Amino acid sequence: MKKEPRGSYDVALGRNSDVCLVRWHDSKVVTVASTYVGVKPLQKAKRCSQEKRRIEVDQPKIVHTYNYGMGGVDRLDQNLSCYMIQHRSKKWYWPIFRFCLDMSFQNAFQLYRLQDTSAAVKAHDLLSFRREIVQVYMQKYSPLSQSVASSVFPAERRVLQEVRTDETAHWIVQGSQRRCAAQGCAGTSVYSCEKCNVGLHPGCFKLFHTK
């Protein structure tokens, strides 16, 4: 294959499978296998000849498809390395579990980027997106985090919209008097939401958890 002109290729098909194996002569010999795409239709790849001129050589479709998706794989590795979960453990399965979590964050972020976002809402980068996911789970499943947040952040910051409007386990309870968290209400109330851990008038309870 090395003695063949640039752009030459050879192809082999599996008899008992859908695997297509292609060897292509570029600057070096490249070998690619796929069950998704084959050689045809041939593409054109721009290269520089030995005479320092720009030329076009034949390129199998399988190689073109690989090069097209290669940039996404590089970006995936880059994003995973930026905010990878760091926790030492002697358990053999921990790196696999950690990688699955990081991969789920990455996939969710790519789906988020495909959605139409409101101009009034600040778009997330990867770091703020991961942070908000953690905050949502902490507010939904950790009562301790809610008591800490209630003393540090105002109501509109410590109760995320995903938690406030999930329609799950929001119970009105009576306790100490505090400021009502409903927008537009400046009064105080002895009633509060047990899950959101904010003061609410009974009349403001439904409004706070629906808008």
C-alpha cells in the first residue's frame, strides 16, 4: 500500500458481519473499521504535494466521517479533564463510577446547549451548569444544606426553580416568624414551606410554588 499513489485505498468486508475494513494511503497508511459507513461516496481531501502545491486526493467516506466526529471526541476529553471529580479511593470500581458521573454531566450539558434559552436568563457555562445540578440535588435531598443556605442567601437565591416547582413534598408548617418569600409580599408569616425552608403566607404558598 505504501508504494501506491496518494489517495489509493483497499477495502475488505466481513462475511459474517457488517464490518467494513478500509486502508487508505494519505501521508501515511491509515486503517479504519466501521459498521456504519463504507468507502462510497468518495470525498475530496485537500493536501499539499511534494511540489508545495495544493491538491485534492480521493478520501473514503469512512475516513471523512471519522475526521468529522474527531473534533467532538477531543472536546469531550477536554471538558471531562476541566472539572473531573477528584476523590482518592482504593476501590477498583471508583474510577469507572466517577467517569460515568462526569460523562453524564457532559452529555446533559450538550443537551442543554441545544435547547432554546430565554434572553432574560443567563446562559450557563460548563462549571455553572455542574454547580446548579449539585445545588438542585442538595436542596431536594439534604435538609442540612437547606438550613445552612437559609442563613446565607436570600430566598430567591437559595430555592432553585427546579426545586420550587417540582410539585413534590411541599408541606406548609407553623414555626417561628420570618419574612414571606413570595415575590411582591413584604409581610412576615409564622408559616413556612418545610421543603424549601422559607417563610410563606398560606395565601402566597401556591403562587410561590407555581411561578
